[in-house]
Amino acid sequence: MDISHRKVNKRVQFKDAQGNPVANRRIGVKQTNHEFLFGCGAFDFIPYVMTGNENFKQITDSWLEIFNYGTLPFYWGNFEKEEGKPETETLMKTAQYLNSKNVKVKGHPLCWHTVCAPWLMEYDNATIMKKQIERIDREVSGFKGVIDMWDVINEVVIMPIFDKYDNAVTRICKEKGRVGLIKEVFDKAHECNPDATLLLNDFNTSINYEILIDGCLNAGVPISAIGIQSHQHQGYWGREKLEEVLDRFSSFGLPIHFTENTLISGEIMPAYIEDLNDWQVDEWPSTPEGEERQAKEIEEMYRILFAHPLVQAITTWDYKDGAWLKAPSGYLRTDNTKKPSYEMLKNLVRNEWWTDTEVMTDSEGYADIEAFKGEYTLSCDGISASVRLNDNEPLTTVLK
């Protein structure tokens, strides 16, 4: 598969602090981060950051060996269990810690009918909408510069017809319609942080989602990227479905993020289950055969997605087994040991798709660099520069 679009071919002139060419010298080209977002749920960082619990250090340290992009939970019903008392400090400290480790953070989600704050039900629809907008203002403005990426609204295809239980967001979606609600929440998020990356996110990959996106774009909704959930508890989608989904959603010309990816290493969930949440089990063990299958399926999926020019991010949902639905869905087993999928993905992200090389400058200090797009340290004899290599334009860099 062609991944040349993930690389730069860049002519760089190196100079020292006095402006002289660094001529006929060997330059180290060491990657420090990817431009591509290799993501994972970062929920395990919360107890580590807030308590310093060493039981979580092993988990978070191994997480950081692969990923540069983490999702933190802003489910309204958990984030603000009592009206007016949000868990802002907890998530701010966690997001700041992740930023300090060169990890980009996404907040998930700002508006959703599930895990909705139950106290909203005390209000009429107009007040619910007002409080939803105020909530977006508080989070997007308050976290600006720390979290600049948001799943603005989640699973809207099903939202107005969701009938498992009454909730405040389904009420306002029924009243305003899907596109009407989406436009209001996106417009507010964009107003609060015009530079933020704002996602529409859904598990429904049918034509219904395409129609919804089309309606939103026609209404002027400022969607930055299309979020596609891919929880594959009932079996790997496979190359054919992946390529078919990519082909259909590429027609909008927007960046694509695979926002919630799950591939399990145990028994496959039965096909007759319509809502994955209905599969409730006491235990769901990982198996050696399942772990080998999981690693192969994840590798194929990542290679397909990394090769697609519109895909900007892939987020694994569960880092460790036993999280959502008790599924064996992680890169770590329940005892924190690493599964084959961990070693496989680390090799892809930090070896095969990683640049750590040297180049030789000519008599005028020029050298040609071929490298994966991302952040780099360029160094020579104890002097260095930190640069971002993400295009093919010539560059002059000063080593100090």
C-alpha cells in the first residue's frame, strides 16, 4: 500500500548560531512525534494523575510508548453529577499531564443522549437547550489551549428515536431535529474556540449517516472531521467493508477519524445482538488464539487506514481488557501483561512508520531528508534544533 503521502522529501540547509553553514557534517534526524494521530482511550491516566497510584503507572507508561493522542471522558452525567459541580479540575490536570507528555487530547462528548445528566429532566426543553449551550461554552472555552479537539455531538442518527429511556437530549433533538440541534451545538463550540477541531461522531455507517452529514454541510455546520466508530465485538469488518466505508465517507472531502476502534481477543459476540450494550456477561476471557487473531486484524486495519489520505486519526477505545462490556478488547490483559497486539502496534508506530536516521550535509550545509511527517530533533555534535517536518517546502534551520 502506498504511504508516500505520510512522508516528506525536504531539502534543509543547516546553519550554526553565527549563521555559518554546517558543512560536510553528519546530522542526526530523530523523530519525536507523529503528525498522524495514533490514539487510545486515556481514562487510566485520571486515577494516576489524581492519586499518584503506582498501580496505574505501569499502565500509563506503556500507553505512552505507543500513543500520541488520548480521549478523555466528558460524559455529562458523570462529569457533572450535581448541577453546578463539574469535575473540571480532575480532567484539566489529567489533560495537562498528557500535554506535558506531547499527547494531543480530545474531549468526548459535549452533547449525547446517553450518560446524560439526570437533573436536566427537571427543566423544560428551552431551558435544557440553554444549559446545553452553556455547558459547551464552559468546557470549550475553559479548556482552550489544553483540549482543542472535541466530539461535539455523539450518535445523532439514533438520537431522536432513541427509546430505551427518556432523557433530556433526545427531547431537544426531537423538537429541533437532527440538523437543527447539530448546528446549534457546533456553532457554539466554534464560537468558543474557532481553531478547535470539531467532530461529528457516530457508530452508524449506513447511508443515514451520509444523509445527515450532507444535511449538516448544506446547513453550514462547521464540521472539521467525520468521526466513525468501529466497535467490532461481533467480528472484524475486514478489508472489503473498511474500503467500502472509506470510499463512501471520502466523498465529502473531509478528514476522517476512526474514533472508537475495538477488536477483541476472545469469543466473538453473537450476531443476533443488535445493541452491543445488551451483551452482559460475568466474564469474557482473552484466549491465545484470539490474541493472535486480534493482532493480525488490528495490523491489517491500521495499514489500510494509514494508507488512506483522508484518515488523520485512529483511536483504540479500550487500552486494557475488561473495560467496556468486560470485553477482551485491549492491548493489555487484565493483569497488565502485554498482548501480541501491543508489540505489533508498537513496532508499526515506533519502528516501521518512524524515522531515526542520519544525513550528510554538502559544502553549503544542505541535505535532503526523507522522513515521516511529524516533530523532530535535528542534531550535530551537541547542537540541535526542534522542527516540524510536514511538507516538502525547503527549510533553513539553525542548530544551537
